[in-house]
Amino acid sequence: MLRKFYYLFLTVALLGGAACSSSDSDDSDPTPPEGETVLVGQISDATTGKGIAGVPVTDGYTFTTTDADGNYRLVANRYCRNVYYVTPANYKVALDPSSKLPLFYSTSTIQRYKENRNDFKLEPLPSVEENFTLVAIGDPQCKTDDDVTRWETETIPDIKSTLKSAQEEGRWTNAYAVTLGDITFDNTVQWDPMKKSMSNMQIGTDYLPIFNCMGNHDHDASQSTPYAAQLNYVQRFGPADYSFNRGKAHIVVMDNVVCTRSTGSTWNYEAGLLDQQYNWLKADLDLVENKADKIIFFCAHIPFRNGGKNTGSNVNEDKHYADVLNLLTQFKEAHIMIGHTHYPQNYIHTKYVCQGGKPVYEHVHGGACGAWWSSNLNVDGAPNGYSIYEIKGNVVDNWVAKSTGRPETYQMRVYDGNATYTGSKEYSYTWTGGGTGAGIKTNGNAALKDCFVVSIWNDDPQNWKVELVQNGVVTPMSRISSNIADMCAVSFFFNECGKTTTTWNKALQHYWYVKAPGGNPSTEKDWVVRATQTIPASGKTNVYEAAAFQTDFSGFAAN
């Protein structure tokens, strides 16, 4: 009874509030309310026909739960577009019969000031998927037909073949995928091709359900309000803020792009959640039982990292940065899944510790498109790709950063710190001195002279160990403490791709180095770089090796 009163109170308190990234000042329908818009229906078991009790149902603003007979009733916010539910762990994710994309929401138009009935039938699982796989895909970001073609002929087949091969070995079963924003790139004509590309994605005898997330470039700048700017996405993929359950995991997907005003072909924006979105998230998590024994994945587009102010690069401190992180610590384990940057970066929120004793772990994923389909590289030199997470019970048991078109073991490049990289425009770059191309100065690091230099794009400062092994002698490598750029990749972008801005020399810290025992890396014999990743919660280790230098631009160019 108290719970019903609490959610009735929230409904009244938030009724008339703004939609995601909108406010009364950008109301797409200024007609004043004339009574209540009511959402009613039943959620039932498709096998037994009986109603399912306790299923959370939302209009995107407030929640109710189904009663003992599976019935729900909710007074809708005036901006409501769909009524939808949180998929229970013991039921299958409902799929659209035509596209096989997730269909957890109503598709009929909400009739304002009337009673709207939407019933949902859920198919039970044979048993709860205690173990499952989550594929995280950063920034497809397709602007042109050629971009869509590369996504369809490179990324999609790689995901399918990788999962199929693994599942034949008994790995990566019960797979689900989520894109992490920027499905399109300020070009609305690509919405339907992108939906088609993700439809009917069959792995063996099953379909891969692909959930989606909005990014800044998915907001239609031709629309006059942020609310209207979401419509292309909502019409094809459903609500922008939603959640679902698998096994002991609660997975939340939210649009954390706060649009401010449209300028030309894109929106100005900041990062974070509006008050009503935060209230929705809190209400959603309040309905998760036994949080201290569960894992949560919070999926959005723009990173949290160390927070920000008035920025679209990190979630702003005044837009519920700390509030969201604190909510996540209620769970045994918490992972934030992010895109946006077009380079990978793992960030550990040491000040926000979960119930299992591990801090919130943020995975910033490089782009599936890399540096906007210009090559096979992200802007830091990491390869195009996606990541695969294996969840067992309430922990991430393992994960891998999967490079498109490369084996799972491809996790690093080894460079000679004394090398010079020169291309067709004769711009030269070195690890120690950097270089200048197209008028852009790229700084080097003198400490890398005579060193093996290793780029490991999925690393972090706490859970990786990197060693040079030569003739049985093991020498630890050090992680660089200052940001540097991949000089080989920078040379490629400026010499061969015609790039002319600082975008193409992104400096990061995912590099390791050690002095060559003989003083000259290129003359060393019988060596291998061994990198060991330890998964924080499971303690499982992955060992990767590389025994040759990347000496040129091999593998960098677009296929």
C-alpha cells in the first residue's frame, strides 16, 4: 500500500513535467490539458494466459506496477509517447515480428485525454538466464550511404561471425546488444537504412536483440524543440529512457544529451540528466529488489569520467553527476557503458564503491565507425570495433575489446620508440619529438627514446600488467603517466588521409614502455610483449602477446 501511495504521489508531483530534453517553453502541443490521459492494460503470460504481477510499467515519467492479475493503470504525463514495461528476468525480450528488434513498448498513438488500452503478452523463458552476453557498440554514426555500407559489410558480419563461432564453443550464449548513441550523423535519411541493418540479425537459430541509445547526432536539428528532435529515434526504436532485466542484471538505457539550441545541422548540448529524467531513474531503481545482490549496467552516450561544467564532453556536475553514481553504488557491481569519444578509455570511479567492494567501472567505447569511417582507426589509433561482456550471475566474468576484422587476441600494437613515420606528404613524426603536419603540432615524449612502446586500447591503470619477455627474462613495463598520441596513426591521418585539424592526434595514456635491454629496440631478438588483464570482480585473467613491431600503416586504411 505504501508503495502504491509513493508512486501515486510521484505521478501527481511530476504530471505536466517536461519530456526528455524538453520543457514547457518548447511544448510541441501548447493546447492546455482537458482532463486525464489514462493508460490501462494487462501484462500476461503468453503460455498460461494469466496476468503477471509486479511488472513495472511507465510512461517515461512515472511508474506503476501490475496488480495480482497483471493489470495496470497509470495517469499519463501530457508528453507521453508510449507506455512500456521493464522486461522481467524470467521472460523473453519481446521482439517485433518484422524486424526482430526489441518491442517492449506500445506502438499505437497515445490518445490524449482518453483511456488508452495496451496489453502485452510475454513469453516465459525455460529458466532465468543467470549467464548472458552483452555486446556494446559505440557510435555507428552513419552519414552517407557508403558509411551504411561499411557498417553493414564490416561491423555487422563481424559481430555475427564472432558470436556464432563462440557459441559453437559454448561461449557468449544468450546474447543481447546495445548501441551507445550516434546511430546516425545529422542525416535523417539514414534512419531507415540503419534500422534495416540491425533488423533480423540471426545468430545460429536465434535472433540477436539490438537495443539502442540516443546520441547527440541522433537529435534532429531541423526540429524546433529538443522534444520533437527525438521523434525519428522514438518512431523506430521506442522510448529513449528505458530498462530491462536479464538474470541478476538490471540494464538501464538513457538519453543523457541535454540539447540547448539548434545551430545549423546539429544541436548545442550539455551532458547529464534533467530533473525529471533523474526522478524517473530513481523510481526505476527503487523497484529493483535485492539490489545489493545484483549488477547494473547504465548505458548512455556521453561519458561521466571526472565530471564537468557547461560541457558536452562529460556529464555536468549540476546535471546529476554524483546523484547517478551514488544510485549505482546500491548494487553489488556497477558498469557504465558509454560511446561518444571515438576512442576507448576505461575510467574507475574510486570514490563510488559498490556493495561488492568494487568501484563503479566506466567503459568508454571507441566507435564502430572509428574516426567517422575514414579508415580502420579511431582518433587515438585504436581499431574500429565493439566490446563483448560475459555476465555470470551478478558479476562481469570477462570481457574483450573486439577489433572489426581482427581476431579476439588482437589487443595491442608494439612500436619502436626510435622509429620515424613519414608518409606521402612527407610529414615526419617520432615518439620522442612528435612532429608537425598541416600546421598541427603533435608533442612527443623524450622518455620513450630507446624504448619498446605498446598501445593497449582496452587497458586501465589498475587491472593490467605488461611485460617484455626475452630469452626467459621478464622485465615489467610502465604505464605512461602523461597523455601521448600514437605517432604512427597521427602520421597516417595527416599524410595519407588529408586531415588538417587537432581531432586527428588524440593523446591518451593507454601506452606502456620499457628500455630495450640492448639500447636499440629494432635490433632486439627473441622478444615478446605479454599483457595480462585481470577482470576486477571475477579475478579471471586474459593473457595477450605480440612479437613484432608495427612499422608502417598496414591495417590502417579503410577496407
